[in-house]
Amino acid sequence: MTKLTIDELQKIRDENRATFTLRKGESRAKVTVHMGTCGIAAGARGVMTALMNEIVLSGREDILVKTTGCGGLCAREPMAVIELPEHPPVIYGELNEEKIREIFREHILSGQPAEKYALALGSETIF
């Protein structure tokens, strides 16, 4: 196996910088896509792919994307949670590729929750 040079490593880093930025660091928005077995069976991979494509097409590098397991509402999968600074999180359900594209444009880019797809606003408190 050949060793990579510093220049080759830097090129790989630069090519993947947007993907890394989506996973960590400062963000304008945080999106959590539920990728449990039920979510994947319901189409969460397609939702994630469409979301990632929208982010790349928008040129934004300040959107944090994470995955999690089942959200507990299997009948409403695929689901995603969008959090913007100083706004309550919004939980979206029964998603597909077109819905997540619309939610991306309305909620993440414009700051207005896509109410017609929302399941809940805010988060529950456990005492």
C-alpha cells in the first residue's frame, strides 16, 4: 500500500470539508434524521440523501446534520427534527424526498416552519 503525501491528504480533506462541516462545528441549523430500523424501512435513506443534496446545492456549510435511532412514533416515520437558534425544535413526520426539500427551503433557508408537515413544536420535558 502506497503512502499518501501531505498534498494528497490536504486534497482529500478539502474535497470532504463540506461533509465534515455538516457533522460538527458551528451551525445555523441542526437537522436530526431518525434512522432507526423503522425509519429506514419507511424511506429515511432517501430523505437523508435528498436533504444532503439540497444542502450541497444551496452551498451552505453551516447546517449540522445528525442521525439518531427510532423516534418512538414508528407509524410516522421517516421523521426529522429541525432546530434553529432561539427557536423551539420542530418535529416533522411521514417525510419523503419532496417534503424534505420543501421543508429545507421553507424552514432552514427561510426560517418559517413548514406547518403542514409538522408533528410537534418544541420538545418534551422529563421530570
